[in-house]
Amino acid sequence: MTRRTIAVVGASLSGLRAAQQLRAQGYDDDLVIVGAEPHLPYDRPPLSKEYLLGTMGADDLALAEQSDIDELDARWHLGVAAERLDVTGGRIVLASGEEIAADGVVIATGGVPRRLPAAEGLLGVHVLRSLDDADALRAELTGGAQHVVVIGAGFIGAEVAATSRALGLDVTIVEAMPVPLSVALGPELGAVCAGLHATNGVPLLTGTTVVDWLTTDDGAGQPRVTALELSDGRRLRADVVVVGIGMAPAAGWLADSGLFLDNGVLTDAGYVTDRPNIVAVGDVARPYNPRTGRNVRREHWTDAAEGPAVAVRNLLAGSTVQHVEKPSYFWSDQYGTRIQFAGSADPSDEVRFLDGVPTDGAFVATYHRGEATTAVLAMNSPRQFTRLRRQLATVG
């Protein structure tokens, strides 16, 4: 009997979970895993918190023991990116020139951080997505820097700001939107979460952007950032600048594949592309949401961890036999405060506080659209949040 080959392209959380699910669901033919980074799969959320702070080491980030890796019985290609997918020929072309023949493909290439073109090539300017990014940033934060500017007050930016503050540095956040996180959390609770910065001595400058980068020569002919000019006329000293303005799906290698791409790989509600032998999971996937009637990327750890079980079942079945059922969920740790959110909120949703209020530092709030509860957010209230999260019956 001819052996099949399934290739998992992407060796982070969603790729590892896909490989594990393939074996758990009975696939015992050839398995290939491709990863652009040289590292075995590791956990990303601690990069902006415990790892950056220095309370967690690289070994602590491992998503699987070596024995578990060995049990996958997979052929690994690490440190080499996938460059092209030939759907018709069933081939994945790697940047090294090597070609991998595959009967089925799991696309799990994640995302890449968005950058500011004006800052390209400047020393002292960082993004944070990978372990190598975190190592480079930590070296500067602990190497004599005093003034840190974070551009973007989303969750990554907020967490980096909180960690930098915990390291004893002077931190300022610059955010273009008038209310940070208002798209994800709505304006009322976006403002509540943003208030954590001021409470902890971190200025948050909203509705403003960077218009000029001031630099000096580092002595070796390379420019290093020293300050930022803002659109409101202010000037900020900056030894280190962290750009946290979101991520883009890593789907460029699929441009000529013939798959439907639009801000990610478009799939049905079971992570299946228009080709039943190709599925996409994690940050690169943009699955159909039957509740909203739209394709929405779910850029959260829980979705990357749980989605592959659904995708693999459909891949092995050869058709979509299972859909995503759980509402989207994410959390963030900032200044010793845990924020948890589940569901899908619209800026026009009504917000009701069920237990506590923001000034207490611990509360639970729910979002409502007519008679439907669309989402729940909690701050330092994990037990109540878990109960309400279970009651969200529809996909968010």
C-alpha cells in the first residue's frame, strides 16, 4: 500500500498541535514539519512578559519534551522557510531549493510583525514576535537603556510596556487611535484597560503618531535612534523603541498557489481551504464565522492550540465534517493584572458590569446585542469569567 505524506508548514504552536493531532487521530504515514525558525516549537506569550523580564529561560518555553517530539516520528526541516506551494503538483518548495512532495498540507506559518518603513535599519528599534526578537530586545533593555518608547497600545505593546516598567525603565506609549483596543474590546472597556498604564506611571499618548526619527551615529557608521518627534509637536527621548502595531499573516509564500487569500488564508468554518487536502490553522488562517457571516482571523493562543484538532479531523476525512464551535478567547497580563476576554464584541454593544467595577481593580462585564450576550471581559476575576465564558454558546 502506497504511503502518504502530510506536510505541516510552520513549527510553532499551531503547527505542533496539528502534528500531534495527526498522530492522535490515527495518521501513521509520513509526516514532515517545516519551520522558518531554527528552534523547536516554543510558547510565544511569555516572550513579552516572563521571558523579557528574565524570570523564565528559553528551556521553559518548550511546548513539548524531546521524548514527545521523537514520538511524532516526523522529518523536521528547521531554519528554512517555505517559498512556494505548488497545489497542482503537490509540492512545497523550500528556500533552500529542496522540494517536498505532499498529499496533504497543513498551513501554519503564523504571522509577521508589522514594521514602520521609516525605522528600517535603525539600531535600537525592535519588534517582538520571535524568540530571537525577545533576546535582542532584552539585551538592550538590560544593557543600559533608560528611556523606552512603545509604539502601539495593543496587547503586545501594553505587555512590553509593563515589563519594561518592571525593569525600572522610563516608558512612554504612543498610540494613533483615540482609545486603544476599542476595536477588540469596545471604547468603554478599551479605555478601562488603557487606564492601567497611567495607574502604573506609564504615560499613554493617544491620537498621535511619529513624524520623525532623530538619530546619532553609533560609531560604526550605523544610525541609532535617540528621540522621536510626534505629530502633536512633542519630542520623546528614546534609547529603545518597540514597534507593536500588530501582525500580518505570513501568507506571501502562497501568492502563486491558487488558494484564496485575503488578509490570510480563507477557509470554511472547519479550517478547510477550497482544496480539501489543504487546511490552514493559527494566525495565518482566516476561517468563516457563521455567526457574523464573515471570515475573521482569530489571532489568539487558544485558537492556535485548539483549532488544529478540527482542521486535522477534516483533512483526514477529506471533507468538512466539523466546525469551530468555541468562542474566541484571549488573555493578557499587565502590571500584575490579568485581563480575560471571550466572544466577539462590537463597539455598539451594551456593556453591563455584573461583579465589581473598574475602580475596584477587579470586575466582570458582559457585552449585549439585543437579547444576545456576545462577549465577556474580566479583570482579576478568573472564577466568574470562566463560568460566564462557558455560557457563550455561539462562535465569536
